[in-house]
Amino acid sequence: MLRVLSVLFLLVLTLSALSDKEILKRANSFINASKKSDQFRAYNDFKHLYLRALINEDTTLKYSALVGIVKSGSKLHIDISHYKKELASIAQKNIKKERVFKAKSSLVSSKYQAVTSPRGVRNKIIVIDAGHGGKDPGAIGYKNYKEKVVVLQIAKRLKKILHARGYTVYMTRDSDKFIKLRNRTRFANKKNADLFISIHANAVDKKSAKKAYGLECYFLDKSRSSRAKRVSASENKADLKDMNFYGKESFLNTLNTHNIVAANKLAIDLQRSALGTLSKRFKNVKDAGVRSGPFWVLVGAQMPAVLVEVGFITHPREARRLVNSKYQDSMAIGFANGIERYFQNN
Ligand SMILES: [Zn+2]
């Protein structure tokens, strides 16, 4: 089983190594397809390219990606107004001005200060869920660092920042205790949360430990990739009873389409912002993608819910960063900015 999984994993790694040009070519070939699923593939490819363009500050790629997102998104009736605006601003060649403005404003802004202060978002309620806890350590990685410890530290930092920006924030746990998966979203529902964010760290077996690293965001949907299956299988195993409770596959029929689309957007905003903030201060920060997967911890949430894998705790360099307070802070600031951006646009 492990061998099959690692072969699958390598396959996924090879796929993710596709060049921008290759992905662009594939996306453009799918954009005019008659099948909805192919159009979705194109849309996802363009969004992936958009993220890459942001990280590499590649304006040409960003432009192509935005054109693709707008075109494929309109076909699928996805709200792409935010991307449309951005596309328009690129067309007006305002990029240089924007960069100067950003550089200036980042000099002035303190770390707890909001990117902007939009009206009406201050009364939002956010539930932060630090994965695992108590008898369930989650993944154990490099130097025996434990997932449950790292994710709680990041969750606490994120809470502090969001709180300072005026949001109402609750945590499913603020100490080392075990909480059943289903009680985590139940808690968020009870609090009438607008968003649910579950924080985790990824892991692979020893053989791949030095290869696999990067930040990933997941939202709940039918699993499409083998990578999503692998990660969700590992995150789900803590609470097998819950799987029976939800009747395995049947829950997928109860998924709320509006929340899936919203969660997809949230995942993109979180991924974008975290990568942006981290790569300003650290080298080799990797975008491992935004994906959908069948995560039980997200099941039952009555609000947009995402699961972030902050990095691979099995990767020597990334694990050292994950326990580093500066890295944790950058990550938390990135997530907070992503949340803010999400609320501005939705
Ligand atoms: Zn986990």
C-alpha cells in the first residue's frame, strides 16, 4: 500500500513540476471544451498559474492567467469580478505605481495593522481550529516535532492578529487536548462563525522526507487528485468513528454549493497571502497548491471552511521553519491578510 502511495505521490510531484507554459497550454486546450469538468480543469489551471505568477512576480503570466480565469470563470458562472478588476488595472499599466504604493505602505504598516479597513467586516466571527491535540499528536516529523504543537502555536498567533484587527475569534482548542473531529465544526456552527479554518501540518514517509515541502490549502469537496486523497486519508484517521457517523460518501451529497465556491475562494486568498508574506522574508517558499479534498473535519460546517497544511513537518528545512517564531508570525500575518481580502471581495 505504501509503495502504491509513494508511486502515486511521485506521479503527483511530476505533475506539479509541469512548467507554466505546459499548464497554460493544457488550460487553453480545455477552455473551449464542451464538458463542464474540463472547463473546471481549465479554471483551476488558470488559478494555479495566477498563484505562481504572484509568487514569481511574473506580470506576463499573471496577465495570461487572469484572462483565462475571467474567460473560464464566466462560463462556469463563478464570480470572477475581483479578477476582472485586476485584469483591467493591469491593462491600464498601473502595475508600477501599485508596486511603489505597496512598498511604501509596507514600510508604514505594523504587523498587526490591517491591509485596509473595510467597513462591515469587523463584526465577522472566525473559528480557528488547531488540528489534533491530546492523545492525537498528528504527524510526527523531523527531530520529533509534533504537528499538534506547531499548529496550536500558529493558531494562537493568528488569533492574536485577527483579534487586534477587530474580529471576533474563537478557537476549538487553546491547549493540548483531544477534540473529536465532528465537535470542531459543531462548535463553529454554534458560534455562528462566518469562517472556519483548520490548521494542520503535512507529512510524508522517510524516503520522500527531503523532497516534499510547501504550503497547501484545501477546501471540502469530492477528492479529485491522488494527492488530496493521500493527505485527507492521513488527516482523517484520528477519528474513525466520525467517518461512520457521516456515512462515508453520503455526506458529499449534502454539500452546499455556495459554501464550496466560497471556501475555494477563501483557500485561494489564504494561499496567496501566506505565500506572499512568507516569500518576502524566506527563500524557497513553495506553493504546493489549492485543492479540494474529503476532509472530515470540514464536514458539517455551515460556513465556508478550509484546511491549511502549513508545510511538511517531515522536511528538514521546513520543519525547522515551522517551529521558528518569525516564520510562524509571517504565516499568521499572511493568513490574516488573506481573510481580510476574502471579506473585502465577498
Ligand atoms: Zn493534521
